[in-house]
Amino acid sequence: ESDEEVPPSFAARFVRGVMHPGPWQLAGITFLLAVLGFGSFFFWQWSHGPARHTPALIIGEFQNSSGVPQFDPAVRTAVFLDFEQSPWFDVPSQAKVDQALSAAKPKGSHAYEQVCRAFGAEDYLTGEVRRLTHGYLLTLNALRCGSGRQVAVSRGIAETTDSLVSVLDWVVWDMR
């Protein structure tokens, strides 16, 4: 037999390293545990944080003085769909808003105060489509429910009836 020493196998070196870790292995294990601990803590805080408040927004009536009767339902529906996609607003359905508006005792702008109270909204939107000499002016107004004070306004000009949808998207995006 040979007196040469056989190098230890990988398994033997691994077991010896686990059973007797060196300073670099201890530092690496400590760092890994610290990262996992802090990461778990911050993930827990993020997932159990306060719920975001999404305010209700009432999409009100739109005036159409453009002479194009197709704008009557289409513009309001498009504004509703654009705001419904937003994670920042809770938008009640048009049918519910229309039902609440028709049931409101005072008509006109005072009716929105009751509708806002019914849905817990702070603001409501109204709008107008107006015919210009060359094109259409689209205006969105955000109004405070209790006072009717204007909070924000956004306007856009569409050259043709076909370009009104893209202008509407831009105006709604600006309003959000």
C-alpha cells in the first residue's frame, strides 16, 4: 500500500465546511440572513400598509351644442370609460348616476349635491362639446359637490368629428 495521502472528496470537504465554517462563510451567511430579514419586514409592511382611498367621482351631464346628435351619449360614455380605467377614482355606473339625478328634488346643479352625498363623492364632472368655425371644442369641468366651485378644467380642440375621440382621451388624461 501507498503512503500517499488521498485528497478528501468533495462531500467530505463540504461537510467539514458546514460543520466548521470560516470567517468568510460566516459573513456571507450573516449577510444573507440580514437581507432576507429586512426584505421580509419591508414586504410585510408594504402588504399590510394602509388601504388607499379612492375617491368617488360622478360623471355628470354633457351639453352638446355642436349640432352632431351622436355626441350626446358618446362623449359621456367615453369619459366614463376613461375614468373607470383609472386606479385613482371610483366611478359609479352611468345608470346609477342617472337614476339618482332623476330622483333628486332640486334639478340643475343643486341635484349633484344629493347625488354626491348618495355616492360619497367630493367632485363631479360636467362637460360640453361646442361647434367652432373649424372643428369642435371639448371642455371638461371638475366641480366641488357642496359648493359647485370649479376645481379643474381641461379643454381640447378637434379638427373633425373623427379626431374627437383622440382629443377626448387627451383631455381626460389631462384632467386625471
